[in-house]
Amino acid sequence: MKLDITLCITPDMLRGDSKAPAGHLGTHFDVMDKVFPLDYTCRRGIVFDVGHIEGRDIDIADVPLQLVEQDMFVAFRTAFGETEPYGTVRYQKEHPQLSDALIDALLEKKISIIGVDFAGIRRGKEHIPADQLCADRGVFVIENLRNLGEILAHGGSFTAHTYPLNCVGMTGIPCRVIAEI
């Protein structure tokens, strides 16, 4: 079974979104002066359900890191994107975030992709440095995923097929992610 886990882009999203021309629209990753390797288009994936965590960062103790292996696509389902409309101020500035310790632990595992169903692995001034840290270690961060609960309903493991647009000179690149269960 194949499942589209990208956020569907509508004409309304294009209106008034100042980041859209730079590629930061819908499901996308921040480029951070790196090139997405074609080998990353197909990766073993896992989704962790962290929707119960509120009022604090998602941390190492919240996920069974022993299930994470090198080169994986590791996704986090919070359901934030299911309850908070995409593009709102709250969506952009008050979304969940991963702890620095969890990000470091994922980088140590040498994964390929971190996927989240919200606007970034860190908020505010910490967003860009966190994405750069990941990119410098060969890890891309994909933001604004959807339908991760469907993968969890089938056990949480999947094969991720990730296809970014072939863009240059942009700071973000929209992509489509298909989960094969």
C-alpha cells in the first residue's frame, strides 16, 4: 500500500506566504547549501508517535532509539498539523520541537532524514542552526508531513520515497514523500 504523506498545496497557501518563492511551502526541506543525494530518495523509515508530549521538547527518553538504524528516514508524529491549520502564527511559532539531545542522538545514528508533521525541528532563532547542523552531518529535515498516523496504524515501519523538485538557488525545496507500507 502506498500513502502520500505530503501536505497538499492549495492556491490559498500561496497568497500572503512570503517564504513560498524561496521554496518553503508545504512539505519541504531547507537546503542549507547542500544537494539532496539521489540515494536518499528511497530509505527505510520509522514513525514515532509523540503526540502525547505537551509543554516540553520531545526528548531521547520519548522514543526507542534502539529501533533507529543508519540511513533511515525517522519521522515524528505529533498530530499538531492535524489540529492547527498550516501557516497560522501558532503553527509557525508554537509548534512542537525536538530537544537538542534528541537531534544529536539521531545524528550519531547517521540517519538520512528527519521528518516532522510541524514547521521545524526547532523554533525561532534555533530553527536555522538546527537545520544547518543536520545538513552538515548529511541529514535533511523534512517539515510539514501529513498522515503519519496511517503509518502508525500499520506498525510504524515503512519505505520512504522522497522526491524533491529539481531547484537551484532556493533556500527550501518542496518535495513529495510517499510511504510504502
